[in-house]
Amino acid sequence: MKKLLLMIFLLLPTASFAGISFFTPEMTHTVSSTLFLDTSTGFTPYPDATHVLIPSGALSYSFEVPEFLGETGARFSAKTVDFVTRTVYWPKLGNYFNAGVGATYHFLAYKDAFFEQDVLAGVFVKFTFGAFTVSNDFNYFFKWTNVYASSMPHIKNHSIALSGTWSWFVLNHLDFYFSFSSYELWHYSLFFSPNFTTGFDWRFDFGLILGMEFTMQFFDFMAVSAYFDHAEIRVLAKWEFK
């Protein structure tokens, strides 16, 4: 009996039932750095850094297997600090689909003004066919804000958050992508203030990845008064290794 249990335990990481893969021990690690460039529009999510060439920067680390991913990182500007960590577990269903659950925690502190915490939890799906990948998630979203100078220092909001990303990997090196979402890794607005992001990156054979992306956000998109809020240009450098 003990030998049987030991065999089941050892085989569990690669277990497959009805075409479902729960865990594959093939981990990829990625260390990322991002520079956020001023677009000269006068709009920025970091008002202390308006019209500064490089308003802020970020560092993050992630690890991933086909059925699981985790990421954590921090972003800095002159008066702000962000911290974010997230994880997704989505077993692989056959050759093309992943489906599962994920959670995100985000913390933003603005010097002498406020700090906020964001918690997301929801369902995640991904479809991969050849060079094309489509991923979507739908989340419950809780925001808790502490404003130092307010008569109501604690503000709580319950909302939802969603995201969709489409990517196309070509030439074994070039990755194009577009996303439409109500939140991003460093931005968590109440529903519905959408972000539109497009970008690309080039993957070198020795693990270096260089890329650039452009994003715009609009507020109150579901109302007649929808307006442009801000835009960012981001320069990315990543190191990927097994």
C-alpha cells in the first residue's frame, strides 16, 4: 500500500486524466525591467512625473510552466511605489486549451497623499493554436483606499475586472500582441475604464527579449462622457532562462 501511494505521489506532477494535464515540470524563469516614457500629452497615472522623460521604472520576476504561472514585481516613481504579485493555475485541457483560476494583489503608495490595495480573484482561460494565442480572464475586484487628508479615510469599492489578450508569434523570434482590458499589471481602475495596449518583442536565441508597447486608457467608457485619461510608451528588456 505504501509503495502504491508513493508511486501515485511521484506520478502526480505529470498526471493526465481524460486529456487534462495538471502539472508539467518544465519551468521557465523571466526577469523583466520596464521604463515608462512620457508621451508629452500632459496625462500620466503618475502626476508627480509629468513631462519627465522617464517618469518611472519597474522590475519583476516570473516563473511559468504550461499549467501554472506566478509573477511579482515593483514599480517606482519620484513619489510612488507599487508592488504587485499574482498567480494563475490553469490545467491544460488537450492540446489547445487552458482553464483555471487566478488571484492578484496590488499595493500603491503615493507619498503624503494616500495608499490603496487591490485584490482580484477570478477565472482564466487560454486558447493556443499554432502561432496564435488568445487569453481572457474575468475577476471579482475589491479596492481599499486610505486617503490621509480625507474625512472618510477608508474607501471600499466592490467591482469587476476583465482582460483579453491576442498574440501572434512569427519567425520564431517576433511576438505581436494586442490587449483590451479594464486593468493592467500596474493600473487598477474601477469598471469600466478600459486600457488599449499594443506591442511587440523580439526573442533572441540566448534568452534576451527586447520590446516596446503603447497603451491608452479612457475613463467612464460606458457613459456619454467617456474621455481620454492617459497614454504611456514602455520599453521592455527581459532575460528568460530555464
